[in-house]
Amino acid sequence: MSEKPDDASRRTFLKAAAGAVILATAGGPLLSGCGKSGGSGEAGGGPALPALPYAQNALEPYISARTIGFHHDRHHKKYVENTRALAAGTPYEGLDLVPLVRKAAADTERKALFNNAAQVYNHDFYWRSMKPGGGGAPAGRMKDLLAKSFGAYDAFRKAFLEAAVSQFGSGWAWLVEDAGKLAVVKTGNADTPLTTTARPLLCLDVWEHAYYLDYQDRRADYAAAWLDHLANWDFAAGNLAG
Ligand SMILES: [Fe+2]
């Protein structure tokens, strides 16, 4: 894709911040565009808490309604409230979520705002990265791209689960597209590929609040259950096409 002025600055930021670690990548067709908004912004009003795209018990038995309830209604909601409070009365007030995250990422005086806004974006992306009856190897274009990029679905699965398990402390595992290549990336705390040249396709929350009620310290079991039974490949394909 042609490089826009802000692409170069984001790449510079990525190198400086090293917030995202590419773990596995290989060739694929050239794809255009950048990551899309999670859609949780109110027009002109700043970020808002989006409704879940399914019932809170829809992901059972892999993620319980209790976990989803705490996660969405308390953790995600708090990130939204913090973002709006920190943005109030500043040039960030009223910005939609994606430009807010990107602007705050480059502003060393707004680390708290970036952390909360990026968590709003990451969580909105996470809810839509899973669905009842999802998971397993995808079909169609995603199947072909994964095969070109990783050799086989099982190799992608291994790389993704390694990213999820090896992220030290809190963070995220992602499937992204960047310059025509699919890659597995992990980010710490609130860091997000949104501030890089990569386009997010899927993400898995590996903060303990995402799984501890159901899996305690067994993050590997949570990640495998998520990828095998919940991953929303339709969402990933839609992000590629957007
Ligand atoms: Fe979370």
C-alpha cells in the first residue's frame, strides 16, 4: 500500500516503543489499508461501552457468563469511564476512539489516557474476535492466507498459543496483517497493533481477568479453548476486506 505521512511516524513509534513483538510471519499477497475502528465511539462524543454481540452466557462452557459479566460490565466499562474522564477538557475530548488512541500513543504526557483508550479499543476488538460455535481452522481466504503465511494451520495455531502463553504478565495475542504478510504478535498491558503499520485481524485477551474465574492459572487451556471453539474467522476475514 502507499505510505501515508502518519504511517512513517507510526513505524518510528513502533521501533521506539517496541510495544509489539512479531513472533512469526511469512509471505502473502499484498493487502491494502490499515486497522479499522472497533466501532465503540459515539459520533463526536468519544468512546462508549459497546453492547456485546451475544448473550453473556453464549460462550459457555469455554468462557462463563460470570467471567464475561465482570469483564465487560466492570473492566471494560471502567476503561471507557477513565478514557472519557481523562480526555475531558483536553484536545482529546470528543475524538473517536481510533484517532484518540493513535494521538495519545505519540504523546508522552498522556500515558494514562493511552492505556485506558487502548484498552477500550482492544476489548471491543476482543468481543468481536470470538463467537459461539467459532474456532478451529478457517475456510476460504483466511485458510489460504494462513497456509501461505505459516505453512499450515497447525503451525499458526502453535505460534498463536505460544504468544498467548509466553506474554509475561498482562497483555494480548494477535493475528495481524502487515505489508501483505500475516503474523502473530503479542503486546503487553494496553499496547495494541493499532499504533503500528499492522492491521489487527483477531485478538485474545490474556489479562488474568479474562480467564481466572474459569481457568485459574491455566492460561494455556483458556487460549487453546478460545482458538479451537470461539475464534471468529468471519470477523478476521472482514478486517482483511475492510
Ligand atoms: Fe480484558
